[in-house]
Amino acid sequence: MKFTKLISYILHPIVVPIIGTILYFILIPRHINKQWEMMVIGAVFVCTYLLPLLFLSLLKKSKSINSFHLVSPRERKFPVLFFVSISLLMASLIKKGSSTYELALFFYGMTIALIITYFLLYRNFKASLHMIGIGGMIGFFITLSIYYQINLLLLLSILFVMSGIIANSRLSLNAHSKTEILIGFLIGICCQFAIYSL
């Protein structure tokens, strides 16, 4: 039980954007200005990790949510809208640097995934945000490997194993049903494919 809780915290959805961003800069075969790279990494860290952490802490302190895992659909609505706005903001900022356009598409894809998730909450369906995050990252690197014709098989294998570990931990904690986990994963990965296709 302790291990599954640890996995859920370490691989929390708010960690995914910074991991994806750092891997993007490491793996993509393109010269990118180092100053711009550091600015983007810093902005992503502050906006997608520190701000959500502060926001969720304030919501928890005010008793608006019971935990960072946003157990009920009602608890999720306002935080998911907040995540939508942050993701859209990051996409708009990153798009200004033409050398990081693909990374902007990653955040647009996550924005669409979160919007879908938000509307599903009104059907009392809480798609797994953990699986949306890891699914989105897998979709992002699949599209990059195709676009740049680079072999990212090792990374993708690791990410798929991680997705299995995350799914298992969420099931063990009774945080989601199998359907919520599967739908979350499909939303994450398909939104990345869709945004690149468009």
C-alpha cells in the first residue's frame, strides 16, 4: 500500500509536464538557444508544478478538496479548469519560440485532454488524470519519433512500463475503476495524435 501511494505521489499528473519538457530538450535533434531552453524549463516548472501545488494546497486548507488526488468528480471540476488555463497559457507562451513549436503542441494536446475530462465530470465520470498525463507523454514522444525519424523505442518502453505501474497503483488504491484508467490513457494519447494530425 505504501509503495502504491508513493508511486501516485511521485508520478502525480503535475509532474508530467516538466518531465516531458526536459526529455524534449534532451532528445530532439535541433539546435535550440540555451537561454530560451532554460526560460521554457523554468516557466513550465513554475506554472505547471509550483502554481498547481500552491493552488491545491490552498484548496485543501480551505476544505474545498480532501486530498491532492481529487477523489470525487465534484472536487475535480475547479482544479481541472485551473489546469486547463495553465496548460493553454504554457502552449501560447512556448509557441512564441519557433524552435519549440512541437512542445507547444504537447501543451495544446494536454489542454484538449483536460477539457474533455472536465465535461466528463458532468457525466459523473472521473477519467484518471494520472493516466491522461502518462498517456499524453507517450503520445507526444510517439509523434516526435515519427516526425524526426528517431528511435525512441527505449524511452517509449519505459513510459509504457510506467503507465502499467501507475495504472496498477491507482487500482490498488481503489482510486479509479479499470474503465476510468483506460479512458484516461486513451484521452491522453489520442489528443496528442489528434493535435499533430491537425
